[in-house]
Amino acid sequence: MNPLPSSGSATAGYRSAKYSPAEWFSNYHSILQQAATNRREAGSIQRESKALYQDTEAATLQTQAEGTRLLGERLQETHDWKSELQQHIHQLLADTESLSAQKTRLEKALYATEISYAIATDNLKCRARRPGPDLVRDAVEEELLKEVDLIRSVQALLKRTTAEVVSQIEMNRDVKQRLELDWSDKYQACDFDGRSGGFSNMSPDTRHHPSSATVQDQVCNSTSWTKFAQYNRSMALQEERASSSLRLLVERVLQDTSHDLRVQCSSVDRALSQRCAEMIEAKTQLEMKLRQILEQIVAQEKSIVAIQQAIHNKEAPLRVTQSRLYLRSLRPNMELCRDQAQLSLEGGLRQIDATLASLRQQLSEARGSLSHLEESRITIEKDIRCKTNSLFIDREKCMTHRQRYPAVSTLLGY
């Protein structure tokens, strides 16, 4: 508002730069109106602020309560998953320890089969040194060859089963490590969520973290979190089922292989016992026959001596008869006739010659028979030595060595 101009030089100094009453009233009323307007605006803002404060306070408290409730539910869900993971970790650890124990049993059983294989091959090598007539492919050798083949098959099966156990142990450890990492993450998450759920408006340890919400853009959502936990659980269940099946398989393999090996061992032992009995019987018969042969040799030698004596005894009569015939052949002229005496002498000579021929033939046959008896004696004695050697190999070498055959408990890996 500008002051009005005045006239007159005398009053110029008093009237300059002054307002009129109207201006004063106008200015006064303007101030009042502005103050009233400002007051109304302030009251309106105060009412709106109070309403907004009340509304936002309730919404904030409701949102905070909802957040606390969801944190509690999340904490419970995480704790449940953590507990389930802990159970699977313990189960996988127990499965791994059980498989490790079975792996040790498989290794011990495999070592026991090496002993069995050494015994079987040693038996075959020992029996290969039997003398010629007894070097036969008998039932014992057949059973020993079956035993060697069975042991090789069992060893291959034990090695394959051991490899499966080692692979399963590695898989169990891998899954267990995966679950332990997940369990550790959930343990920390439970700790953080538990601390978060404990915060209130009166908590002294709360701080401003303006950028905390932006971190959430880098993590997974609830669906992927649940799928990750379920996948870990399914992996654990899969390996637990595989471990259980493999434990049953290992036990069945050990039971079956130990049973098969002991059954075959019994078959070999029975064949050896039967073969030793056959050897003893054959040796007994040979020894009995040898005694008969020796008795026959003695009798034949006496017979030869008797025949020789008989031949010798015919020498004197032969000389007498031949001497008589010779002297009578010197008779002169008509005296040289074949009278009864001559005929008798000639008959006696023929008889002596025939007797000597018969005795010499009998002596030749007796000597031939004695030679055959000696050959039989030598053959029998040689065969007795063979049977004695073979019996020693089977009874003293093989059967004694087989007493060290692993027991069932050793073949089971204990």
C-alpha cells in the first residue's frame, strides 16, 4: 500500500511516508484474515495428520504383527525342515558306517577265498606228482577243479560287490555333505529369524538399514526354497533306500558264497576220503596178493629144485642103460640079436628119455612160471609203492592241508 501525496511545503515534513487510517485498518484486517486462514489451514493439517497418524499407526502395528506371525511360521517351518535334515544326516551317517563295516567284511571274505584258492591249487599241484599209474583224473580232481572255478567266481562277485559298496559310501557322503550345508544354512536362518521375530518397537538393538530391502532381489522365492529342500530330502531318501537294499545284498552274497564254498569243500573232502579208502583197499589187496605171490615163488623154487633133482636122479639109470646097450652092441656075429633083454633095455632107454624130456619140459615151464611170478612180484611191489605214495599225497598232504580251510565265520568276513 503506497502513501497518498500531500500539498504544502509547511507540512511536508510531517506528512511524508505515513499511512492513512484506511490503510492502517486495511493492513490490520489483512493480517487478521491471513492469520485466520493460516489457523484454519493448520487445524485442517492437524486433523489430517492425526487421522493419518492414527490410520498408519494401526496399519503399521497390523503389518508388524503380521510380519512377526509370518516370521514365527517361517521359523517353525525352517526348524521342521532342519530337524528332518538332521534325521536324514544321522541316518546317512549310520548307513555309511554300516556299509563301511560290510566293506571290511567283504575284504576279509575275499582274503579268506585267497586261502581257499591256495589250498585248492596246492592240492592239484601235489596230486599232479602222483606216479604214472595213479595219475588219473578221478573224482577228487574233478571236485578240486570245480572248487577252483567256484572260488574264482566268488572272488569276482565279492570284488564287484565291494566296488558297489564303495560307490554307495561315496554317494552317501556326497548327499550327507549336501544336507549338512543345507542344515547349516537353515540353522543360521533359524537364528536370524528368531532374532528378527524377537525385535519390537522397544528393542534397543534395532538400527536403520536403508538398503536391506534391495538384497532380497538376489535370493530365491518360497517355491524354489521348498523345492530345494524337497530335492535334498528326496536325494537322502533315495540313498537311504539304496543303502538298505545294498546291505541286504551284501549279507545275502556273503551268506551264499560262504555256503557254496563250504559245500564244495565238503564235496572235495568226501571225494578225498573215498579215494583214500579205495587206495587203502587196493593197497591191502595188492599186499595180500604179494604175500600169495611170494609164497608161490617159494613153492615154485622148491618145485624147480625137486625137478632138477629128479632129472639128476635119472642120470645114473640112463648111464646104466646106455652102458648096457653099448656093451651089448659089441656082441659078435649072431649073438648080436634083439632078444628080450635087448628089447627091454631099449624100452627102458626110451622110457628114461621120455621121462627126462618130460622133466626138462616141466623144468622149463616151472622156470617160466617163476619168471612170471617174479615179474608179478616186481609189478605188485611197484604198484604198492605207487599206492603208498599216492595215499601219502592224498591223506598226509592234501587232507592235512585242507584242515586249514577257512571256517564259515571267516568266509562271512568275521
